[in-house]
Amino acid sequence: MEPVKLAAKFNDEGAHHIYVIGGVTIQRFMHARLIDELTLTSRVSGIGFGNSAVCGLDGDVH
């Protein structure tokens, strides 16, 4: 499901905050301008593969 539709669905269900995890997923929400607060957590882990959350952004996100 596209981020805008997913955010609308959560909003309709009464959610005010969601936790987005995963590099590509975070990118999609950022490109859709659906993230207004970002908390970065860094942890050494053997799980998770793929693109970084901040790869492929066209510039600063305000």
C-alpha cells in the first residue's frame, strides 16, 4: 500500500503516531512528506539488508 493511503487508513482508525522502520519504507514516507519528526536509532545488528534510510534522497528534508 502506498504511504499516503496507509497514513490515511491509520488516521481513520485513530492513530496519531506510527513507527516506520526499514530503509526503503522510510524513504517512501519521506518522499511523500509524511514524516514530521524523526528519531534515529543506531545499533549494530546482523539483521536487515537493503538500502539505507537516507540513500537516494534528493537533498535536505525540512
